[in-house]
Amino acid sequence: MFTFNFEGGASVISVWLVWILVFAVLFALNEVTRRSKTSGFTAFVILPIVLSVLWFTVLRDTTYTDWFHLVKVYSSTAGCIGFWCIRHLHGKSKKTGKQWHLYNNRIALCFPPLILAINICEAVARDIEIGANYVNGGFLADEAMYVVGGAWNYMNGAAGIINIITITGWFGICIRKITKKDKSQDMLWPDMMWFWIVAYDIWNFAYTYNCLPGHAWYCGFALLLAPTVCAFTIGKGAWLQHRAQTLALWCMFAQTFPAFIDKGRFAVSSTYNTTALTIWSFAALVANVSVLVFMIYKIVKTKRNPYAGELYVDMKGYKAVKALAKN
């Protein structure tokens, strides 16, 4: 293929079947953890504690211990815990006797965009690191993964920075109203439009292909598609929550069973095709610049502040998600 080598003795069909299985399991686990308050708490609070003990004791010789993988697994899990709290924490004020909900706190609503921006920054830093230090190719100093640095890293780093700039409508985050079909109380973000999500996905795939080439088939392709499909179908408006949960679940799996993607029968490696690397990163840059241009156009036209308020309130996609929220 243009971007991947199917190695390890498995056939192309079997690797595709495993990819479909990974996608389906991530999608299903996200459904379980988003629809059940108890399942969410178990998956993102109790399970990481148990696994952390295993990673630093009996699995310390096989699990990832480099800074990047540890930051990624714990930052994505922290995001899930924060989102769970925003969705479910409530109580009664001792002073007024009135009910309060964390999702009504404007300071709490700064957490989702902040954790999202931090995760993007981590990836941008990695892209720049590889572009600067691995022009001639080589194994990363903190893990046994071969990478090839070049102009594509800087293009994709620029795309990631633009992706952060185009995060809008921070304080418009709300909660899905409870219905017979859906009692999830998803964390909705109406101003996070489909075109931003697509630009993010292209950028993040380019990042995994640049910086995690041996993992991109699963953690780039399958892992990105699962939350996006959910956000465009049965879990509309809650892409960030879906993304955080699937990412945390995948990172915990990869930390525990690293051989699956590194040297197992169904491991998939990169071709290290510099043309492909350039095309994906260029596509990411074009996609994110397009979103930025449209964002600026909407700001000029509507005179709205995209950070203090919401920008896309007049668009069909925004209205569809807003209609799902609690009043």
C-alpha cells in the first residue's frame, strides 16, 4: 500500500479484519462508558489505578515508559475524568439550598478546550522534535521506533497550532438532555463543527504517520474514525468526549499489551514513503488553514468573539446539536 506495510506473516484480509475488530471494540466500549455513569467511573478512574500498579511493577520491562506515552495515557485519562465530573457532579448549596451542577460553572467549562489544546501541543512538540533531530532517520531516543524527519513535520506542526487557534465556543459546552433512547448526559459542544473535526482528524493522522509510524494503522486510522463516526451518528455533538474516551481506552490497552502493535502477528509498519509523508502533512495544513480562513470570515461577518462566545450559532449543524441539549 501507499502508506503501510502489512508484515508479520498476516494476510492483508486478516489485518483488515483485525482493524475492523479494533474499530468495533473501541466504538462499543465508548458506547458502554458514555451511557453508564458507573461504567465511566470504573473505566477511567478505577481501571487506570489498577493498571498503573501493573505497569510499574510486573509489566515494567515491557510497557512504554518514555515521557510521551506516559503523558498521553495520563492526560487522556485526566480528560475523561474531567468530562465525567462536568457531566455528573451536582449537589445542593448549603447557603442557598439550591441545586448546582458543575456544567453550569464557567471555570469548569474551560477544562475541555484546555485539555484538548494540551494534547494537541504534545503532538506538535513531538513533530518538531522529530523534524529537527531525525532528518536522516533513526530510532527515537526514548523508545524503539524508527522515524524519518523532514519538512512534513514542520507543516504538520503548523497545522496543529492552527487547529488550536480554531477551537471556538468554549463556554457553549452543554449537556445532552435525558430521553428514553439516550440517558448518557453527553458533554455536547455545539460550536465544534464537522469541518473542524475533519481537519483535526487529517492533522492527527498525519501526526501519527510522522511520529508513530508503526502505530498509525490502528491508533491513527481506527482510533480516529471511531469517535468521528459516533459523533456523526448516534452520539452527535459529543465528539471531544468520544475522542477522549476512545483515546484513553486505546492508550491503556497499548501500555498493557505493546507487542500487539509493535511486533505481533498483526503489527503494521510504515513504508516511510517521504512522498506520502509530505502529502498527508500538506493536506493537514491545507485543511486547517481552510478552517481558519472560514473562522476569520465568520468573525468579520458576524462581529462575534469565538472565544468569549460562540461563532457558528446561525449554522444548521450548530442548531441540530443545540436542540439536543438541556434547557
